[in-house]
Amino acid sequence: MSETHTDQANAFDADACVIGAGPAGLAAAKALADRGISFDWFEKGSMVGGLWRIDNDNGGAAAYETLHLNSSRPLTQYPSFPMPADWPDYPSHELMARYFQDFADHFDLTGRVTFNTPVEKVETLSGAGRPGQSGWAVTTREGAGTYRHVVVANGHHSEPRTPDFPGQFTGQSFHAHEYVEPEVFEDKDVLVIGVGNSGMDIACDATKLARSVTVVTRHGVHVLPKYAFGRPIDQFGSPLNAYLPFPLERKLYEVIQRMSTGRPQDRGLPEPDHRLLSAHPTVSSEFCDRVGHGDIAIKPGIERFDGETVRFADGSSIEADLVVYATGYRVALPFLAADLYDPAGNRMPLYQRVLTPDLPGLYFIGFVQTVGSNIPLTEMQSEWVGDLITGACVVPPEPEIAEWIAADQAAMARRYVRSDRHTMQVDFWRYAHALELCRKRTSESGTGSGLAGRLRRKLSRASA
């Protein structure tokens, strides 16, 4: 049981509970610790770092031997803890695992985690706490505790998603989540389903040892290089992007893409049915060259499996020994009952992607997807949550929250290709600025009905 905060009712074991010790959980714990907020912290594995720890025993490791960042070092690090300046532009998973451990040690967080303790259930308490805040009961296999606030930070890459296809494949198959080293591809005919970052990385790895590599995509995809004009491509953005009209920003990146890699259809890929940034782009400096070299063949959607024969929508077929499903993840919150909060279809309509008005005291950290890294965004989210818990800032009235959520969901539907992958997208700099404005909102600022309030709402909705 944690020591209670000075203004906390004795009914609670601690002010807050943090679930998960990956990048989001580390950011949340630091923000709470910095403010003197008492908290318990549970991690189902035995180490910090989440999916970046290739040896993580929590079942959430998604790293593989050749994995490097797809966002550059300065735009991946926590704002409060820069990575060493002599590290490469795109650090490896080994360096990232070290970075998270160093972060935990530097801020004296490691000893605060209760490891090997999965959270089994999070429920509301009835009638406890301040008006409008009933409090929460958290059950682990070791026991139960009560808290005024719960911070959910277990990540949105926790449950691999594998689609069903007609027929049956009788060869070897696995999800990209299980991939570790390229030796598994030696002397095999490999089929990779999916063209996200992991799918392209894995396909490129396979070309070095496999007999053949085929990649399946139902739609064309935009591929951004890691470098353009000698700079990491994500460094063409800046805080000024928060004020830049989105159509202009998109045009800028389209010009960069055209001048650095050309159009996807010019590089042997299917022509996309959407413009750049209307779906999550993939970042790869190798994939297009591998396609151009003939090392990777591109096929449309799968019609069916017949043993080890794979039949495609265009009537062609191939023989495959090994299928890799690089087909994404489902958000899994097994400790929350579906009638309390259900992320079905990866839909999480939250105010600023952090809170829901009808469940006060419940916060979600890290459930965002952006071009680049969400790691610095988790720290910004956590700083805001810390301020909300201490009362340094407030949330808008519920009607304004509901209005924002409706506008946010509509904006995503208009902009993005309909997919479970595009339910939590944000533009990095616009979202960062929106969180900054949220932290400035105090009880004295009211609902923001004047010019500043209108600007705040406009920028907040633009974070979609």
C-alpha cells in the first residue's frame, strides 16, 4: 500500500494506479512522481520498456533482431530526457531498450514498479471520493486496491490481429509480433501480408535468405524514405506545423516524396487510391529498391489458400512455405469490462485521446498513432494528466467535451481511409500544441467563449 497524498481521503490506498511499464507507463509514472502524487504501479512482466525489449517476458515484445526506429532520435526521445547526442539518427532496439531502462533509473522509477503482477480487473467504486468521482477498484492476482485515479498505459500493440481467409494454409505461418530473426526465412518461399513498417522491414529481411519473397497489399501505399535531402524525413516538420494549414503540409510532404523517391507506381508498387497522409504512410529506405531489383514481388489481396498454394484476387497464384501476417493489432483492455469501456474495432473516442467524460478519474496514455513517434507525446499526455489530478488545470464542461469528440471522430472519418488502423491518428505538432493549450486551461479560464477560446477549440480539433 502506497503512502497517501496529503489531500486524499483515507478510503483510498493511493491517489493513482498506473497499468504498464512500457514507454507510456514510464512517462505516466514520472509525471505522477514529479508532482508528489502517490501511486501504485503494476507491470505483468519483469522489466521496463514494453515492446522494445526483445527479451521482455510480458508477452508484449514486438522487437526483432534487425529493428531500428522509423522516427529520428530527436523526435522520438522524451522531452525531459534526451538521448545521447552520439547515438545514430535511427537507434536500434537494443539502444531503445537501454534508453528506457536509463530513463527509469535516472528518475528513480525502477524500484516503484511492482513487476510480474498483471492487472486482472478495474471497476468503479460506488459513492466514494469527491462528487462526480467515485474512485476505482483495481484487482491483481496478488490482491486489490482502491484509487481515485487509474492511468491505463498498457499500449495499443498488445493483441496481434490475424485475418481469416477462405481455405486453409498448411505451411508455416506466424504474426509479425512473433518474428525475431531472419534465419527463419532461409531457403523458403515467403509471403508477407501487409505493408506497414513491420511488413516492409520483414520482407526486406527475408530477401537476404529466402528463395522468393512476395508481399500482399489490397491497396496502394505511400512509402516515405528515412532520409530526404540528407536529413531524417520527420525533421522537415517543426512546431510551426501546428499553425500550418493541413493541405499545405500535405503538399510539402508530397513534393518531398516525389523528389526523393518518386510516385509509388513509378517504383513498381500499386498506385494508392488515396493521397499522402490520408492513411498511415510507411517509412522505409530499402523496400522500393528491393521491389525495383526484383527481390520482392507485389500481389493484390488473397482470394483463398489451398494447402501451400496461395490464390490472389487477380487470378494468379504462388506456392509458399511460410506466411507472415504483418496485419496489425487490436487494442486489448482485458481488465475493463466491455460494458464499462469497449475498444471494439480499435475505436477509442476520447477527449484529446486521453479521457472520457462519463468515467472521471480514468485516463489513457499512449493510445495515439502519428507519423513519427508517439513516445514524446506520451510524456506530454502524462504531464497534462498530472496537472488534472493535482487540480493545476481542468477539463472543459461535458457538453464541450462531447462536441470535441464528435468533431474529432468526424474529422478522422473525412480524412483517413476507413480502417481499424486509423482510429487514433494525430498530427504530431498539432496534437502537441493542443495538449499545451489543455494544460493552460484553469478554472478561471472558463469555457473559453472569447477569441482565445475559439482559437483553442479550433487548434484542438485540428489535432485530428
